[in-house]
Amino acid sequence: MCGIVAAVAQINVTPILLEGLKRLEYRGYDSCGVALHIDGKLQRSRSTSRVADLEAQVEKAHLSGFTGIAHTRWATHGAPATHNAHPHFSRDRIALVHNGIIENHDELRAELQAAGYHFESQTDTEVIAHLVNHMYNGDLFATVQQAVRRLTGAYAIAVFSVDEPHRVVAARQGSPLIVGVGQGQNFVASDAMALAGTTDQIIYLEEGDVVDLQLQRVWIVDAAGKAVEREVKTVHAYSSAVELGPYQHYMQKEIFEQPRAIADTLEGITGIMPELFGDGAFNVFKQIDSVLILACGTSYYAGLTAKYWIESIAKIPVNVEIASEYRYRDSVPNPNSLVVTISQSGETADTLAALKHARGQGMQHTLTICNVATSAMVRECALAYITRAGVEVGVASTKAFTTQLAALFLLTLALAQSKGRLSEEQEAAHLKAMRHLPAALQSVLALEPHIVAWAEAFARKENALFLGRGIHYPIALEGALKLKEITYIHAEAYAAGELKHGPLALVTEEMPVVTVAPNDALIEKLKSNMQEVRARGGQLYVFADADSHIKSSEGVHVIRLPENYGLLSPILHVVPLQLLSYHTALARGTDVDKPRNLAKSVTVE
Ligand code: G6P
């Protein structure tokens, strides 16, 4: 999703801005641009290509300046085209970049057009640039505070004026924005990673904040215009975490990091305690009578998996809802429900809004499973468990998903314990199985060469079906999502029992059917579903367990996972599906880490 970097310094800020944009590339974008204050003028360069091309353009034009703003854009209003790329100018006086969506842009555009402003783009952003210009009174900080009051919707903006050379003003409402504090130089950015290597002194702006950034000054006012002090946190630069090392892609790196990520996420856990989720968790867990899980994308599938665990082990009813649906649905609130949000980034707009919606309906018991400790989601929830996947750069989530599952299994056990449904023997057995996860993952990763062979066949297909049953049905969903995200092969997942209610009509010799087939209580049922596929000529690609009796035969290809992992099996069975997608994408030559049209961090609804 869109990214912002802005700087005020006594040195040329162009390299800092471009490096920042590169660090934000992982969020997904389709155009980019930079604007600088140069010799009393605004100058910019924009591109619908990669940041590296923008860099070449900027070098060729010799653009350098002490004050500047830069942006990666993920198109919402207006096609990905140079004239829609940010920064947007207003009458060569104001330059502005924006993340988010302005809902009243039509109304403001009409008003500004009537005042004589000419629009060059189809964006909602250009409206803000002209609005700031229209209201400008020589003091950009005061002007922006006034201007943002006219905006409805979500925004993070950074703006500068040709009349005030050493000043950038930024504001946020509904979209994340941080300030980087330096020595005689200051910055704003969408996230701390953009400033890795530049400064580790970070202020997380709050909703409604407007910040005045000058060489020696960072001055923040809140939504009411009152000066506020916001804590400066030392955020360890992620630079080394975002190096590719020996890997070809971040997704590959992140798949192979999973043993470490799970070990880190479960580090130091010697016993099950509700307090692992925060102070007061025991009382909350004892009180609640149901769980409501809210999430999007891959995180939603982690939630679906958790439903099986929580209902079977803790015996607490669970609803899992797609955040973008829940936030607008008339539902029946239960104040005794534990609202659990799951989010890698902690900034997904729909999940945040769904959480607020639940709270607004009187549900005050909130908990998040999140990978970013400093995110809005963690700040908004009373209880939290931080997964330690580390920075996830690949748009297609991998290690974030498996660490979410590990945390959700822990939550299941803590809930069961609070309800008196976890004996000491059970606790010890589950802990032992969890400690074994990193080693078990390592042996699943060793299956890679077998999966590469399958990927060759998949690369020639345009459709694929994924089947799973029970707790592995969400894993089939996640497998299909991975495949479509990065290979652009149309993939659908079904609970295998649903096969004959529709998808069987699609099965021919051309249709690969990936089957997640652990040796669990449903295996015989699943085998019948596999027969239904074979009888129509479909090609089965089966991920079975070491102790299962499924054998390779004509049209039935089998890879066995080294062990049967019991309750934790979903965490292991998703890994070969990630590898299958990754290698199929390689064979098809797609942009694995930055799939077309997708974004890592979805900060608009
Ligand atoms: C985007 C990402 C997905 C992610 C989803 C939810 O679609 O590409 O990988 O699962 O957002 O994001 P979250 O950060 O809330 O888990």
C-alpha cells in the first residue's frame, strides 16, 4: 500500500528519500515519485516503474535539495499513471503526498474548481494539495491544521511549501505515520523501516495529530490543536532483518525462517499462563463465554484454524468474521465475548475498524495477535500477544501465518486452562509438542526438492483446486490464496465434502487437485473424495503424513510429511503449500515478492 517518506535536513535529502522508498517497496505500489525544494522552486520526478528507475531519473535530472517528500502509490482513485503519481503540486507552491482515501473529494473538488483551481489528476490527493494552497496564510503548520478539518476519510499526509524552505508539515487520521527524530534533521514516514539506517528515534503519531517538522524542531498538536508530547521510542533498525542474504526472494527467505520465527514466538514459555496475553487476562478469560475473531486475508485463515482448536480443546464457541464484512453488518453483540483481532501489520484498516465497531457495540474484552508491537492494533487492544516473526517483506504472508497459528494455539491452551479444561498432563504434552515445532518444520522444509518437481507441472496450468477437511480446510484455503497471489493461477479451495456440490463439475484431466491429507480422523472420508476426483480424470497432488496409507499411482502424486503432527499439523501442512506456490511462481517468472495489484499493508478499506 502507499508509502510516505519526507525529510528536512542540512544535507541533500534525495538519497534518504529514495532509500526510504526502497524500504517501503515491500508494501506494494504501482507508481512512485519525489519532490524537492530546489533554489526557491518545487521540482519533482515521477515514475510508473520501480523505485530504481525513479532513482535513475532523479540522478539524470540532478535533483537535490534539503527539503523533500517522496511516495509510493497503490492506485485507488485514478489509474496507475504518471499524472496520478504523487507528489501532487498546487500552482507550483504546495507539494503534497497522501496515503488513504478522502471520502468528500468530489464535493471539495467542485468547490476548488469554482475557486479557479485546475486539476491534473483523477486522484483524491490533488484535492488536498489545492485545499492547502487555497487556505494558505504563510504559515503551513497553521494552514494544515485548518485544512484537515475539512477532510472526511482516512489520510496520512506530508506537505511543504515553496515559501517555507526548511519545513515539512504532516498529519494523520486513520492511516499510519511516524516521525523520525534526527540531529539537525527530521523525518516522517509510513513506518520505522523506511528510516532504518537513518534514525532509530521514532515517535508514533496518534489519530488526529499534526506535526511541524523543521531542522531543530518537532512540534506536535493533537486533533483539538493542543500541543502534545509524544514519547520518542528507540526502534532497532531493521536493516539487517531486511537483507536478502543467500536467498533469491524475501518470500523464500521468510519460508525458510519459519523454524526460527516459531522458536522466537514461543521463546521462554515454560508453562501455560493467561498472563502471557497481558495483565488481567485470567479474569477476562474466566469471564468470557465466546470468542469473536476478526481479521483479513491470511490472518483470517489463521482465525478459521483457531476456531477448530478453541472449540475442541477449550470448548468455547467461536465466530470468525472477515473484518470488512463484520464492520458493516448488523450483528448481535455479546459483551461477554472475547474479541480477538489477528493482524501481521497491526495497521489493516478494515480490521482496526471492525475492532472499533465491536467496542462501539459494548464488547470491551479485546485481544490481538499481532507481529508489530508498536502498531495501532496493539495500542487499541487491552490484551496482546506479539508474534516474533520479524519483519515480513514478501506480500504473500508465510512466517507471519505460522507464528499466528503458534500464538493462537497458545491462546487455546490459556483459555482451556482458565476454564479448568486443561489438566497438567495435557499441558505438559502440548508444550512438548510445541517445543518440537521448529525441528518438525525443518524436516518439512527438506521436502523442497520434491515440491520443485511438482511446480514444473503446475506452472503450465491456469486453474487448480485445493481440498482439505476439518482443521486442514483453512490450510487448503491458505494454499489456494498463496497460489493465486503470486502465480496468478486461478485457485479455489473447498472443504472436500463440498466437492460434489459444485466444484466436481470443473474436474477434468487438466485440473490439478491439491489435497491436504494428514492422517487424522477424517482421512477415510478424504480418500473417498479423492476417488471422486480420480474417477473424473483429475490429477491429485497429495500432501500426506509419514504414517498414512495413501500411495502414489497413476494420476495420484504423493509427498509425505516426515511425521504425523497431531493437533499442530496445520502449522506443518501449510509449509509445502507455500513452497509449491513459490516454485510455481519462479517457473512462471512472476514477481514473487511484489505480485501485481497487491499490497502488503492494506491501510485503506
Ligand atoms: C494483505 C496482505 C496479506 C495479509 C492481509 C491482512 O492482503 O497482502 O498478506 O494477510 O493484508 O493483513 P494483516 O497485516 O492485517 O495480517
